[in-house]
Amino acid sequence: MRLARDHYENFPVGSFLIPRAQRTHIHRIYAFARTADDIADEMQDAVELAAYRASFLAHVDSSPEIRLELFTDLSRTIEELDLPVSLFTDLLDAFAQDLDVARYPDDGSLFGYCRKSADPVGRLVLRVFGHRDDELDAWSDSICTGLQLLNHLQDIRSDLEERDRIYFPTCDLEKFGVTEDELRADSASPNVRDLVRYWTDRTAGLLAAGWPLMARVRGRLRLELRAIVGGAAACVRAIRAADHDVLSGKRRIGKATKVGVLARAVFSSRMPRGLA
């Protein structure tokens, strides 16, 4: 568990949008997920990931052979807030899937992956802030899946080159005539642009579908979510401004845009441009 303490001690706790009462719990959840993610992505070690899972569950059951600070504190959060352990094991399932699955044949398989790799994070955040509601969960799932897909769009070449993964369905690659060699290129071909355009629009639709969540939460959580979705909308606009070329690295989000996103999160309840 070498990575656990590294991430536990280096969590970026400077966000003024997360109240102190919730910050410790978010801190622990982040450390848990980030460590498992690194085991899967950087170490690519299935044995270590399985050991990580076993140690986590042993701490939850109060029967660890060796106590780890990360899991001890996280178990305290789980008990104090009555968090579903299944949300944590879903994340671990997704990280394990990354080690076994490199291609997704269709939408169902991709969205099934997002349901475990992204959606649990949003649901955990809602519960840390005291929300337990099926409708809120559905909106959160839509936003989290959209954020996950946006990450995959921006990393489409590095995922292939560094990890031999293509998350977007092979049926869509065939539909738009995209080859793997085209995804490794320094700039996007017309076929790749069509694929990216299609998934950018779908991603924007998912983020928009989750926007009603903003009206149902209060305080700093509302501001945090507005900022997150506003930042995602800025990425969507940048992809479109680059004519959907996600391979050339021409997409830029400047400092002024970032300041604007934060300002709108504080002062505006309108859905960000690019999502409607």
C-alpha cells in the first residue's frame, strides 16, 4: 500500500467551496479513489489492487491484519455518515475492469463502465452533504457520466498510446470509419472529428440533463457543482472551437475563462453556454 499515504498527505484541500465539516470526509474518499486509480493506471498491478480491496473490506469489517491510516479513517467516515460500501466496491470494480477490458463494443458496455467508475463519486459527495434522494442521484449520475466521457474525449490518444485503451464503442468507430492509426495521429482526420462531434454533443446533453440538481442543493455544494459543470462546459466549447480536433493539443482554456467559470458559479443560476 505504498501509494496510500502519498495521496492521503497530498490531497488538494485548498478549495474554498468545500466546508470544513465535509472536507475531511471528501479528503478520505479522494485518497481512497486516487490510490486505487494509480494502482490500476500507473502500476497496472491486478494483484496489488486485489490486496487493496481486501484490506479495505477488512477495515470496514474491523478485522484488518495490518491497520492503515487511510482505511481506518475512511471506515470512520463510512460508519459516521452511513455510506454504502457498495459505492466504494463499485469504484474498485471499475479500476479492476481497466486492467482487463481495453475495448467497449457498444453504448451499453461503456455506460455500464461509467456507472461504476464515475457515478459512485457523485453519490458519495451527495451523501457527505446529507442528501439521499433517488432523483438527485439520477441527476448526479448524468453529470458524472458526462464528466467521465469528457475526460475520455480529451485523452482519447493518450489512453490508446499509453494504456492500449479505447473507451468509445467499436461500433461507433466503425460507423464513422475511424481506425486506431487515426487516433494516434498528431491531428484529427475528418472521420475522427465526426466521432468526437457525436460524443461531444452526447456529453453536453448528459451534463445538461443533470443541471436541475443545482436547484435542489444549497450552499457551497451548489457553488461547487456549478463550478464543475461550468468548467466542463468550457471544455466542450473549447473542443468545438478546435473543430473537434482533440488530437492536436490546440484546445486551450485561458485564465480569464477559468475566472469567468468561478464568477458564474457564484452569481448565475443559468445553465452554462454550450450545454443547452
